[in-house]
Amino acid sequence: MWYYSLVSAQNLPQTLSLFSLITTAGAILGLTLTAWRSPERKIFHINAGIGVTLGALVGARAGFVLRNWEYFQSHAPEIPQVWLGGLTWPGAFLGGILTLGLVSLAAKQPPGKLADTLLPLLGALTASIWLACWAEGVAYGPPAEGWWSVPVRNQFGEVGERWPLQAVGATLSVLTVAGAKTLRGGRWSPAPGRSAILGVGGISLVNLVLSLLRVDPSPYLWGLRWESVFALASTVASGVAFFTLFPLREDTEEAEETKEPEAAEETDVPNN
């Protein structure tokens, strides 16, 4: 079977792997930050975050099972055994979004506002997954020699100096979500959901760029790694959604139109 995506882990004999411990810590940190940043209804947002996390886990496992359906047809009891390893970040992405929509519909909450509130959870989970991949020897970069290289274990258990791909992924994920969360004003409408779309689009872009540098085994689609194709699609979709849902503010456009005539009038005044 392929262990090919950012959210993946090797088969381990123990029930609780290092991957599980790191991602669980990331989920706890993300839920804590969500409750801290939530202005109201903290318990509701914690429960919503737990639901979205579980939905992402189910989606991540479902994506891996579908990708390796030929194997799981004869090993059906292994399908729910997520501790054996085998998760996909595209599946986690889709599962989390679907669960977010269901929670929003059931609670009668605006999906954009709920997504903005849960954005810290996305950042913490994504960063923890990158770090868990580092610990488990997944999603690694090419060999390198330099002061910036770090020891990385591959899927065969061999440790060598490589590009710090997982560390960079974790760092950029945190910075991307923090920037999307704190961004205010600007030329576009600050409607609910803007921060979430910026965060998702930014993380998709980070995953796209770093996936092109990965050298761990992976199936390919149209000459690209499978996760690269999905990252490209989600980056484009996020950009389209952003410019469709959050157009330029009318007051900004009017201000720009009035500046030009005023500047022209000033240049026409003769000097005394």
C-alpha cells in the first residue's frame, strides 16, 4: 500500500504511535486556542472543533481506503483501524469541510463565522501533522549537506541529513493561519469567512510548493504527485471563492476615483 500523503503514518505494532501523540497534542492545542479566541459560546465552539476534527479523521481514513480499495476488499477489518497508519490530507480536508457544513447547518450558525472561529484549530492541526510526519519518516525532502539540513528518517528507518521540509511546513502553516486570522481592513470586504478562506488557501499553497520538493514514495497523476494535484485544485478554489465572496469594497473604489480629479486640480493651480 502507498503511504503517500502529508497525513500518513507507517504501520506500527503499538496501539498508540508517536504520530497519534503529536497530532492529538496539536488538536488539544488548537481547541484551546479556539476557546481562548472565541468571544462567546466557548463550549459550543469546542464541541464543534471536536466534531470537525473527527470528521477530518474519518475523511482522511476514507481517502486512504478508497485509494487502496483493492487491498481493503480482502482486509475489511483493518478499515477502521486508523492506528495502523494510512491517512490522506486531501481526505482530511474534505472531511473537515463537510463536517463544518453539517455542524453549521445543525446549529444554525453562519458557516463563515464558524470557520473563522475554528481557524486556530486548522493551524495547530496542520503544524502538528507536519511534525508527526517528521517523527515517523514521512513527507521528507531530498538529501542535503549544510548548516540548515536536519536529520530525517525515511520509510526504511534510515536517518540522514535532508532538507528540513517538515519543519518548514509546520512553521509556514502557523504563520499562514496567524496572518489570515489577524488580517483586518484592506480593500476587500471583511465579511465572515474571509479569514478562513485565506487560511485554507494559504495552507493549500504551502502544501503545493512543499509537495513538489518531497521525495518519499507517492502515486502520480498527470505527472504530479497526487497530493500536489489536490493542493493545486484547493489553492485555485480558495482564490476563486475569495474574489467571488469578498469583492472590493465600494467605499474603496469611490475613494480611488475621487483622488485622481483632486490631484489634477492641484497641478492646475498657478504658482504665485
